[in-house]
Amino acid sequence: MKKIMVLVLVSFIAVISCGTTPAENPNAGPELNVTLPEIFSPSPDVVDDKMTIAIGFKHPAPIKDWTISVQPIRRQAGQAGQAAGQGGEARQQRPEGEQRPEGERRQRQAFFEQKGTGKPPASWQWNGKGTSGEMVQSATDYRFLLTVTDKFDNASTYEGVIPVDVLVRREGDDLRIIVPSITFPPASADLTKVESMVGADEQRTNVRVLRLIANALNKYQDYKITVEGHTNPGAALGTTQRNTENNNNMKISEDRAKAVIDYLVATHSIDKTRLTPKGMSGTKTITEDFNNDDENWKNRRVEFILKK
């Protein structure tokens, strides 16, 4: 019996000396240190091109799990004066029977989400594709969220922004750039009034996005460019409301294409003879589910079609 007691005592002392005693609750979440890239520029010539994010943390207690989510930042959504629609174009009421109940809010799905148990990886890689396989939108900011939780359910969340570069898509002999992140004032094509009518953040984003577009266009000096303005429909395809809306919005969509051209020419010295504006209104949508706020914001966009 004495030998057994001595062995137990020795084992207990060994556990203490090795520092493996149960951790106490720190009553605070982990200290997170995340390094995001200045800009994410996936190459169209590299299959599954990835970006790398460095993740570090300090914490005295064991880590239970972690979650990474990525969501596009839709800068115009919910802005004052947007009653006419996200793009400023007039929107029709939803057909009777399809309108959401008063006060109902549709919970947005994360564009990308990944969960893991234990410690988060020190180096996390992402190819820019969402959970559904969809690629990130060109020249669009994405919110990056990392949440780390310890065994006592103490959690910390790091929030940052992943800016996406202009993405040039090859379509046969032509090239296409699709940009849903240029902000216009409601029911207007005047880029000079974005700061006063929408906000300073949106104005700064416009300056950065249009600079990226100019840099991309300058790489293809031998191409002529059609600049298309697209609006976000507010009525179902094939309805009288949709046809009326498209007719009403054709001019503003062309005016927005012209405004982008004028800005690129004046600010970035793009040769105006290479650029032709075209209004598309809501005739060529990315998604026809106009009730789906997670998707229909992509309809309000400017496209650049490059042809030799």
C-alpha cells in the first residue's frame, strides 16, 4: 500500500512539473493576429490560384474550434435614398403573393464558410471560390471573419477586408471584365455626387476600383472596349412591369456607362476612341431571382467587353 501511495504522489508531482495541470478559465477570448494580402489577384492562367493568409494567436487555454467566413461587402445596400432600388433604378412592387411579410428579414448566407476543431491553421489558403463554387466578383471587397473559441467557450473574432483585383475573363478571342462595385447615387449617373449623396467610403471605393480598371485596360492597348451599364430589375421576367422598367432604365444605364468612360478618360488618360458606351438596363441579368438579395445585387454592374 505504501508503495502505491508513493507512486501516485510521484506521478502527481511529475504532472505538475510538466505543466499539464488543467487550464483555468481565462475569462477572455484568444488574442488573434491575422495578416491579409493587400489585394487578391487570382491569375486566369493558373488553375485554382490561391491566396495565403497568416494566422497567429496567443491563449493560455486549449482551443476548441474555429470558423472562417467570407462575405461580399455590398456598399450600396441599405443606403439612405435607395427606396428606388439598389442601383437607383425604379423598382416595381413584387407580384401579389410573392411579397415578403412585413418585418421579415431574409438571413444572408455566407459566400464562403469553413469550420475546424482545435487550433486554426497557421497558414490558411483560399482559391477565391464560394461554398457553391462561384468565383469572387471582380474589383469587390470581401469581409473576412475569423472566430476562435476555447474550451470554456470564450471567443474572439478578427474582422478584416480582402480587396479583389480586376478579373479578366477570356471568352474566345474576346475579354470581359464584370464589375458590380461601382457606386452611383440613387437614380443618377453622376459620379461626382457619390460622396455627398451616398457616402465617403463609397467614393473612396470608386476611386480605387476605377484605378484598377484603368490599369487592366492599359494592358490591352490593341483592344476596342464596349462599356455596358446594367441595372437591377425589380419585377419578374416577361411581365408588363419588367418591360416598362427596362424601357425606363435604358437611358440611365447608358448614362452610367458614359460616366465611367468620361472618368477613365479624364482621370487615367484612357484613349476615348477605344471606348463605346451601351445601355443594357435589366435585359441581361446574372440572376433572375429578383427577390433574392444575396444574388440580385450582382445585376447592377458595369461590364467591359474587349475586342481586337
